[in-house]
Amino acid sequence: MRLRISFMASAVRIAMALLAFNLPFPGASLAADFEVLKIDGVNVSFVTLKGEIVDGDASRFFKAAKDLAKATIILNSPGGLVHESLEIGAEIRRRDFATLVLPDGECYSACGLLWLSGARRYMSASSKIGFHAAFREENGEYRESGVANAEIGSFLTYLGYRIEAIRFFTVAGPSQFSLLTPELARSLGIDVFENDGAALTTPRDAPTVDVYVNRWISYALLRSPLCQSLLKPEPADLESGFRDAFERGNAMVGAEQWIKLWLPYIDVVKERTSKEGIKVCLDAEESLRQQAQPTGIHEPSFSCSKAQTPTERAICSDGGLRSKDRALGQIYFWIRNNVESGLRKRLLAAQRSFLAERNKCGSDVMCLNAAYDSKLNQMSSVKLF
């Protein structure tokens, strides 16, 4: 992932430099307001979209991009027709193309919809990306178009944007613009790659507020009695991560909006915990671990310094397996200490059988995960703690 991002950053900087000095691109071809730009040695093509978006531009875009496997769409447009823009935007997302507005570049109105359509969105602090409500001209006057705005809202919902973002994109009147900055984009839940000419700030480097909501909820789950009993995470790690997620998210959008963002998840989490139990704790730990956040789980149910078998060493080297083994270990000790002898013997015999089957996997991580998932799925119906 890091290599891919570094490569893209270099390719974007090359494209920016060539555009700035109006140098020719090898293999360039002109199609209406679209130009395909190819750089020797770079497997990502660039398509420039310049000027007003008018009737037929969607077809011209399809023709220009039809043979491109990977592309970044460089936008410089005052906007134009909504229906043409939505068709182009749908094709951009379907083809997994990226979108880019250069430093000091301008992308207004319907052009902004194209930028939002990108599977990855690039901008700079000086990029001018502006939005307003769709409108139509009647007798020399501009009036908002309810039908067009409804189509825009439906399209953006399909792309996964939440209601606060959609409102921002359509709130300004026909003669005004709501300008988007990288910081504002993140506060609206929009991932952006921010290029300052020297470095590229990725969504992992600067997360959206939604990421902080996810982190905060995940930490809250790991601090719950159920997950504490199952995983025994280090309290200091959880407290640090919990506070950091709260403070960053709250600072990004303010207390009122921050509460609005996380509050709907409470009932969902309660319902999932009631139905899924163990899985909720493991999912929360995995979510944080995938974001390189501390989870308080450093070892499985045994000491990795004493790991001897290929299976034990594989478990110690894999974060997901460490958590799953830790959970099953806690279940084992709870059963041993809390159930009547007859049931305890049956359950512990099943545990020994599981360990024997597990060890047959050797160091095969995929096999080990399947074994643990199957066992945890069996145990999820047992009411513990």
C-alpha cells in the first residue's frame, strides 16, 4: 500500500509539472474537452477535463477513457449540465478512476460532483472546489431545480456520502458557492489525498471524523465488561486510544455534531453485542488493529517467549490469531472454574479435541484462522461472563 501511494504521489507531481509548463505528453490525443495524457514509464494515465460540461460530453468522456485501465481525471471546469456530469461521475466510480484538482485549479458546481465520484480524491489546500444547488434558468432568472437536486442527492447517497455532506453540496444558492477545503472534507467524512507539492497526506495520515467515531466506539466496546472478560486488554492502551479518538473527533466538528455522529451507533452496538457476543469484541479489536491503533492485546493465551511449535509461533506472529486464541483461552478458564463437573468434562474434552485439530495446521495462518473461527462460532451461543 505504501509503495502504491508513493508511486501515485510521484505520478501526480509529474503530471502537475508537465501541465504547469504546458509540455507535450507522449501519446496525447484530443477528444472535445478531454485530453488523454500518458507518461512513459507510468502505468496510470491522466485525462484532463477542461471547460463547461455540455450535451454530449458524457459520450466524449466514455470514448476518451474506454481503453484506459488506470486513470486519474484532472478537473478544471466551471461546471455545467447535471445529467451529463452524473453519467461521467458514474463511469469514473465504476472504472475505479481517481480524481484530481490541481493547486489553484478550479472545479465548481457539477464539476465538484465529478471530483466526488473519484474512487480516490486528490486536492491541495489551494484547490478551489465549490458546490451549490442545481438550478435552471427561467426568463433570465435562476431557480433551484428540485428534480436535479433529488438526482444529485440520490447519486451521492449511492456513492456512500452521508446526509451532512450532501446538504453541504446543495445548500448554496445558484449565485454562491460553498468551498471545500481538505479539513472540511474530512469533517464531512470525505477521504482526501492532500498534495502540497512536496508530500502527500493520505487518509491514513489524516483520517475523517467518521474514522474517529469508529475508533471511539471500538474502544468503548473493548472497555465493556464482556470484552474485558474475554480479551483482558491492557487498560492503559484502551484509555489512551479512547481519549485520543474522542478529543480528535470532538475538535474536528464540535461537541454537538460529534454527539450526533456517534449516538446512532449505541443501539446498534447493543443489539450486535446481544446477538453476536464474542464476535463483536474481536471485530472491534481487528478494526483498531487494522488502523494501527493500540488494542491492549500483546500476546495470546500463552507467553510467546515460550512458543515452541510452528503453530504457537504462527499465532504469536499474527494479531488476529493472538486475539482469537486469547478469547478462547479465557473461555476455557471460565468453563473450568464455573460449570458443574459433568458439563465441564464434556466442554474441556471438546477443547482438547480442538487443540489437536488446530495443531495439524502447523504454521498455515489461513488454516488456523478457519479453525479458530469455527470454534468461536460454536462458543458464541454459550452465555458466559
